Amino acid sequence: MLLGLAALWGASFMFIKVAVRELSPATLIVGRLGLAAITLGLLVPFVVGTRETARQLRENAGWLIAVALLNTAIPFWLLSWGETRIDSGLASIIQASVPIFNAVIAVVGMAFCYGVGGLMTGRYLKPVRPIVVAFASTAIATLVALPVGVAEAPGHMPGWKTIGSVIALGIPGTALAYLLFFGLITGAGAAYASLVTYLIPPIALAYGAIFLGERFGASAFGGLALILGGVALGTGGVRFARLRRARFMGETRFPP
């Protein structure tokens, strides 16, 4: 599931970069999340049932609204806005710091959007079916962005590349990706789900270089190495590798 999610979200950076050439960030969000909400809304009655969906939405309305704002509406707008100014691959490198924010939040409770949203979902929405969380998040975020998105909509029909990018972002890039993401959070936890950011930057860099002609210097790759190194240290990846290496070599005592 992590590999599939990384492939979907790695490609999303490229599609955002294409779409914001003609669309404002708010309009892109409305198109992307609106398509995702419609797709999930069509599926959720068959997967969960209409009555059960309504019950879960009603009983968890407060936390669903909070997660929709912190994990979808705000970061999606910031990401789309950011890609009007930087390359798609660089945006993916910056997003790779999400696990670090998760670790900081667990210690001092600081509110960084993705970290807070992931932790809220894992703690307060664990009994809610992932497809219900995904549907609520996309629907609520669409309603929040709708007034500005409509006001900033272009006065002409966007090109086919823009329309295709919005469709790719909405259905596989958000609806399907959110099913995988919230499934990972409710199943394995927010910390495990955030490990997807190990995989996204290289994929996004490759997409940007191959399809958009983006070029990245030593500073971008250096930043990627620093972030992923910090994430590995913060999540215990380096310690796990040392333990496994020690076990393979037959040591009887492991480092603390």
C-alpha cells in the first residue's frame, strides 16, 4: 500500500504543476476535491451502507471537520500555491519533512497541518471506516474552497492538459490515494503512514525531470538527503538497521 500511495502522490506534484498554469490554487482544489468527493460519494453507500455512513458522519462530525481542514483544505491550498513558484520536485522534497513534524507534535503538541491531521485521524477516527473519512474530508474541503474557487475560475475553457491533470488529481490522486492513506492510518497508525514520504520525493523528482523537463541542482538533492536522513533518525530507521546488522553478524548484545 505504501508503494501504491507513493506512486499516486508522487505523480500528483507533476499534475499540480501543469494545472496551476491555467488555474488558481483555489479553483484547482475545488476541481480536484470535488471530483474526489463525487467518486467517494458514489462508492460509500455500497461499501459501508447509507445508514451506517450517516451514523459515522453524525457521531464524528467535529473531528471529521477538523481533519478535513488540517489534512486536506489547508495543505492542499498551500501545496498548489507553492507550485506556482517552485518546481514540482522541490515541492515534494519540502513535503518530505512531514514525519519530522509528526515526531515534534507527539512531544510538544505543535500544530502543523499534516502531522496534526494524521494524528487526529489515528487517535479519534480509528472506529470510522477509511472511505467515510476520505469522503467527509474531500466533501468538507470542497465546500470550504468553493466560494473562492468559483470566484477565481478562468473565463475560458482550460486546455486538455489542465483538464486531464485535474481529473488525474481528483480520482486516482485523491479519491484512491485517500482510501489507501486513511486505511494505513487507521490500521497501522499515523507514524507508519507518514513513512510514505520516504518514497514520494524520488518519484516526484523523476516525473518532473522526465515529463516537465525540470532540472535540480546539488542544493535540492542535498536538501532531500538531509530531510530523509533526519526522518530516518527520528523514526528509528537507522537504529533498526544497526540492530539487524548486529543480529546478522551474530552479536549477542545490541547497542542501546
